[in-house]
Amino acid sequence: MLTVLRNRTYRHLFTAQVVALLGTGLLTVALGLLAFDLAGAGAGAVLGTALTIKMLAYVGLAPVVNAVVARLAPKPVLIAADLLRASMALCLPFIDQVWQIYLVVFALQAASATFTPAFQSVIPSVLPAERDYTNALSLSRLAYDLEALVSPAAAAVALSVLSYHELFLGTAAGFVVSALMVATAVLPASRTAGGALGSVWHRTTLGARIFFTTPRLRSVLALNLVVAAPTALVLVNTVVYVRDVLGRPGTDLAIALAAYGIGSMAVALAAPKVLERFGTRAVMLTGAAVLPVAMVATTVFSFRPGTGWVALLGLWLVLGAGTSTILTPSARVLRDASDEDTRPYVFTAQFSLSHACFILTYPVAGWVGAQAGLGAAATVLTVIAVVGAGAALVSWPRPVSVAPAGGGGGRGWVS
């Protein structure tokens, strides 16, 4: 897997991704502390609103921004987005009103909505070989999972000698280093002319139209819903399971989330060989079958102090593995269903539509869980996962022939 890092351009891009993720992890911790300073017991509402703003920025702005910058070379777009994120992070230590948090978070996430799909869409051009691209996807998944484990620990160590305001400086530094890594990478000089044809509205909606007219991309859209259900359950309600239901200490929250991350990392490590043997469709639909079953277990199992802790860790491990089974290879489908002209739009549409699913599942996990109990929330999320899995299976036809590696192009429009 690590052999892909011999490619200098990809090595620089992967480094940019890692340092930006670490900076984002520090931001998450520091932002929570800032919200508590400003709102006290209302910090949860502040963070919930900020998370909603983040999702709205991702869903609403990503296609529009991508359409506007379609004629620009990817390198300056990526660098500008990183520098905007760094400047917004530098504003956070000076905030003294809650509304200011919302404003800065919106601007920062708008920059992320520009950076992430542009970054993802350029990787297939840097690594055209199937095996190299699959290895890169596994490394990317590992980077996300390791960030979830490493960033809180790094923040805890830093907070022993620094104030949380200074963590924002670490966030800004991460984005600046990311910009430098992109600047030193050799990227495609410009997007192809065809990718910039048509009106802004045509370019804004192009990715979504490709998704809805391509059967296997419709399946990916349904799989986004399958992933969003357990992810919301874990991220929103793990603290309630650990602290309230099981009566465990706060430190066990990190252990439970780590179990989810370990399951995801295990699949990411195995993904290259598994995908080579079984293919993308079989692997992703297997994940879609496993996740609803594990979700059902969360609705019927009685979590009690003692044995409930072991069961929770086991289920979270399976949920992490299942989500990674879908997420890790999904970019292969996007790549194969697009060409050089349409690829930025397809990746942007996936970025936007996948986050739109969380606008549904986050409130279900939080509000239904608070009003009707964890079991009710898990049940509703299970139904969502089952519906998504069924739609994915129906939408993704079995391949009738084996296409040559790297064919890409317009295949996704018809199969």
C-alpha cells in the first residue's frame, strides 16, 4: 500500500491531507471549549447549530463553487481554499460572541467545500493505474480514521501546556502546511476545456444529473444513506450509551469511538487485496448488507452495565468496518463513471449529496434519541439503512462484461 507514496506528487498531496486533517481535529476540540466559554450549558446547542451550518455549506455551496471555478487550474483553487481556512482559524481566538462562531464556521466550511472535492477529483489523474488508485483510497481512509484517534490525544497533550486559543494556531498552521504541499506538487496545468462548457447553472447541476441518470451512481447515492445512519448513531449517541446507559467513565467514550475507528481501519488495510479479488460492487453491497444487521442488533440488545460494554465495543467495531467497506472503494465508482471533463462535477456531487444524508440522520439520532429514547432512534436509523441498502442493490446492475482498467470515460452514463 505504501508503495504509492513513491509518486512525488501524490506524496505531497497525501501529506497535505494529513496535516489538514490534524489541524481540523485540533479545531474540533478547541471549538468545543470556545463554545462552552461563551454559552456554558448551552454549548451543545451552539455546536449542534455549527454542525448544521457545516452540512448546509457542504450541500449548498460545493456544486456552486465548483461550477464557478471550473475554468481555473486545480492548484490555485486548492491553495486559495487552504489559505482561506487558515485565515478563518486565525479569527477564532478573537471571537467573543456566539454569532461570530457561526459566521466563521460558515466561511471555513465553504472553503472546505471547495477544497475537498477538487482534491479528490485530481487524484485519479495523478494515479491513473487501478492498483495505485485503490491503495491511495485505502491510505486516505486510514488518514481519516487515524485523525479521529490522534487529534484528541494531541489536543489533550497540547492543552496541558497551552490554552485552547493556541490550538487554533495549530489549526491555521496545518492549513498553511497543506497549502505549501499543494504548491510544491506537480498537478495538471488546467482542467480540460469541456469541463467548463455551458452556463454556471448547467455546471452547477451537472454532477447531480449524472448521478441520477447513471444506475451505479444512484446506488452510491443510496449507499450514502446506509453509511449516514450508523455514523449518526455512533457520533451522536455513543456518549449517551457510555455515560448514561452503561454508567462508564468519560474516558471510555474515547475507547468506544476508537473501536469504531479500528473496525474502519482494519477494512481500509485489507481493501486493496479484497477489491482486487471480489470487485467494487460485491464489496460495497456486502457492507450495505452488514450494516443494517448490526443496526438491528443495537435495537434489540439490552445494554446493561458489565456485559453491555463488551457488546457495545463489538457492535461499534462492526459498524466501523461496515462503513469503511462502503466508503473506501466508493471513489473508484465515481472515477469509472466519469471522464476528465465530468470528473470534478461527479466528485463534487458526491461530496454534496453524501453530506445531505447527514442532515436527515443527525437530527434523527439526536432529537428522536432525546425524546423517545435510544432504542427508538436506533430503530428509525435502522429503517433508513435498510431502505438505502435495498435501493442500492436494485440500482446497481450486475456487470455484463469486464471493462479494461482505467477505461472510465462515459461508461457510467449507461451502466
